[in-house]
Amino acid sequence: MMDETEFWELVDDSREAAEGDPEEQADLLVERLSQLDPDSVLDFARHFESRYNRAYRWDLWGAAWVLLDGASDDAFDFFRCWLIGQGRHVFEGAVHDPDSLAELLGEFDEEIDGDGEELGYAADEAYEQLTGVVAPDLEVPPAPPEPEGTSLDFENERLLAERYPRLWERFRG
């Protein structure tokens, strides 16, 4: 049984080894997960999925919008995967106070950062490599149909600048 600490250690170790490159991090995660037993890989996938769903929030989407200069549904999905890939400290901080990403994030390269699509598939790939079959349903409660919290008008720059003053200053100022 993989606990939360082991989950975050795998995330952190793979990010550090990949020097922050999300695609490289995903490859390393697949490599490391495929050295575990299939049940542990599914545990990792459950941890990942439940955090992915927890980050489905309007206020976090607004922060992603400021960071990425716009974020479609898909872009926000990939942003949530990337955010998990940043590790527990950044993830928890961002869920608690999305504007704190202005301080929590180190270097941010718009070319590679903010998109962790591949991270979202790492456990599935490792499971298939180990077993030759597609991962079963994780039985994690699904994300709500709408993000948690109060929706924001992402097109209103004044509102975004007020709502995310630190992010706005660092990434748009």
C-alpha cells in the first residue's frame, strides 16, 4: 500500500532528476513506477487522481489563466497534472491560496512549464508495461461536473489583477 508520503517522494525525486522538465519527469515516473508491483502503481494513480480532482477549482483555474496567459479546459487539465508534479509544498500551497504561486514557483518557462499532460498518463503507462493490460477503474470519486467555488470572468483583466495581485505582478506586470 503506497501512502501519501511515498507518493510525494516519487513525484519529488522524478522532478528533481528531470531538472523540472515535465515530459522528462513523466518518463522518469514511468520508469520508477514500472519497478513497483501493479498494486502500488494503482495506489500511485489513485493518489494522483484524487489530487487532480481536488485541484478542480475556479480560483486555481484563474491562477492558471494568469500564469499561462489564458487556459482552456484542456490547458487547465494539463496544468493540474503539472501542479501535482511540482510536489506537495507547491500543490498544497496553491490549493490553499492560488495567488501564492507567485512565491512558490521558481523559474517559470512558458514553453515547458504549466503543462504536465504526460504526468497524467505515467501510472497508466507503467501499469500497462508491468501487466500487459489497461489499468482498471481506480474507483476514485469523480471530479464534480463544475469546478469548486465561485466562477470568475477570466476575460476581465482588472478583476484578475485584483484577485491575483502577486501572480499578476510577477507574470503580467
